[in-house]
Amino acid sequence: METIYNIQAKMKSIFTLLMVALILPATAYTTDPKDPKQDTVIIELNNNSKIVIVTKSREDLATLENYDINQMIKDLNNQLSDSVEYMEIKDGKAYVNDDDEVEMKDWKINDDEVRIKLGGVEVDVDPNEVDDWDEDDWEDRKKVTYEAERADRTTHHFNIDIGLNNWLEDGKFPDANNSPYSVKPFGSWYVGLNSTNRTWVGGPIFLEWGLGINWYNWKLEDTDYVIQEGSERIEFNQVPNAISGQKSKLTASYINATVVPMFDFSRGRRKITSIESGGVRIKKYSRKGFRFGLGGYAGYRIGSHTKYKFKENGSNEKDKERDNFFLENFRYGLRAQVGWKGVELFATYDLNEVFSPNRGPLNSDGNSANLNAVSFGITL
């Protein structure tokens, strides 16, 4: 059933009378003479204002009993501002009573529309209307902001982890020993693309789980060392004096499964800003309050390569080699997340070593270095 509300910005008080008006005996029930198949309920209020409910049949009208009108009024009042002169609510946002709990359903889109989700932003595009869209349409955009309770038991979103990565040797960064495999603190980027589900367990407890792909980039501090696969282990060898190194790094990519229990003290409440213009609707979701969690992940290596950029005889050169470089195929570790409103931070630590046992680079004691990957950054 499709329900349309036309709202004047300065008439917020009208909606607070809706529950009373629905039970007034003076409520008019009429049939549109132009469409005998369509019934109309007109609720006349003061100030020459009306509430119009259009249904296809009297049976459809009876289904209004299943809707939480009280919650609808509260949300409408929260959405209204002095800048809003017209607003439409269709069946994409329904308030259906289910065991005395209100379920807020997601926006529905037609078969020919496109939906894109990235982090806390959702974009719906109607190709049929976008063809006629121009810059002037943006001037007439409709914008509403409101707060929503937790919508569903499980929600899905796509996010991006962007941060820095390094590795620890026996709990310390190799920089302390000026090791040739010391990683550049800034510029060794960690990137993760994640398809994440968020399931409400009960109270403030949620479970975030899903699959993703991530890339480790270990960029060496000393660019005069090149990373090579030796006969028995990974080697970090110094280049001849005639070569001036510019960049030396090792990259490894993994596919991962992640499970992180979260404590969300806002219980999933979100601030939602919706902007509509032409055939484009943009919705931005911002979480509320403080949240944190600690969980684990496991991954499988799907690729790795080294890259060395250098200058020789005045010309820029680049060598790139793909191999396994004695890297462990499996990885597993701990993931921590903490958030405050719209900001989400993460940190990961591999419990197993980056390289296979006794295949890591030689340390200052002549033994194979035990290196564990660590990363931290922000989630978009």
C-alpha cells in the first residue's frame, strides 16, 4: 500500500492530532467518483488542513490497524524543519507492528533503479529520471534529517579499511636494532575492502561478521635494500653503490573472514540525513554514541609481489617480481574496533608469523627473525 503525506513546514502540530482524529465520529469516508476502485479517507483538521488516505479498497484501509501511527508521527515531527515544505513517504518506509515492536523497513527500489552502498552512505539512482537531471534540479533538492532506532536484526554494508602496517619482532619494531627489514612508519599502507553484516544479539551486543580482501604493503625504511627470495629464506640485500634506491616494498594480499563481537551503547541508533534531487536519493547514516569490540579473523594468501624503484646511470628503473617469498599462506589474528559517533578505528595483529618457520630474514644474532604483521587505521 502506498501512503503519501504532503506537509507544510509550519504545520508540525497537525500530526500530533492524528491519533485523535482517526477515532473522531465526524471522520468523512468517501469514494473518489473518478476512480470507483479507489477509496479515500479525508480527515479534516483545523486551519483548513486535511489528512488524505488513499486506498484501493476498504479491505486495504483496514490494514492501517497494523501500522504504528504513533511512531510515524514522532518520526515525521523529527524530520521536519523550517526548510521543508513538501515531503513524501511511500511504502519504502513502513512502520509495521510485530509483537509490539516497530520495524522500520528499508527503502524499496524498482527493478530499473540502481543502489550503491559504501560505508555510511547509500545512493539510489533512477536512470529514467536522471536523464533529465541538470544543475538547477539540485537547487530544489529536498533534505530531511532524523534519528532512527535499530532497523533490522541483521544489516549489511560495505566498508573500506585504510591505515598503516608494520611488523613486530618479538614484540618490538625492527627499527630499534636498525635492521635492514625495518619498515617505513608512514607510507606502508594497509587497505581492506569488506562486505560486513551487523547482527543484533541482544541489549547493546552486536556481532559484526563478513568477508573481505586486504593488502599489506611493507615499504622498507632503507631504500638501498632490495627484497629477494633466496634459496632457503627471504633476503634483504644491499644494492651496489652505483644504484640509488627510491622505493623497496613487499606486498601481500589475502582473502579474510572476520567475526567481531561489539558493544554498542547507543543500541544501534543512527542519525539519517536524506537528500533527494531528480532521480537521485542520497542517504547518509551516522552512528550514535560509543562502541567497541574485539574479535578475530582468518585469511588465505591470494597474491604477493615485490617492487623496487631505483635510479641507475641517471635513468629511473623499476623491477617487479611475483612469487611466494616464503610467506605463510594462512594468517589469523585479533581485530579491535572502537567508534564514537561517525568515527570508526581499527587495529589488527597477526598471531602467526608473516614468513614460514625458519624462512624469515636473518636478524643481528644470525637467527631467523620472527615477524608478526600489525596494522591500524580508520574504517570508512
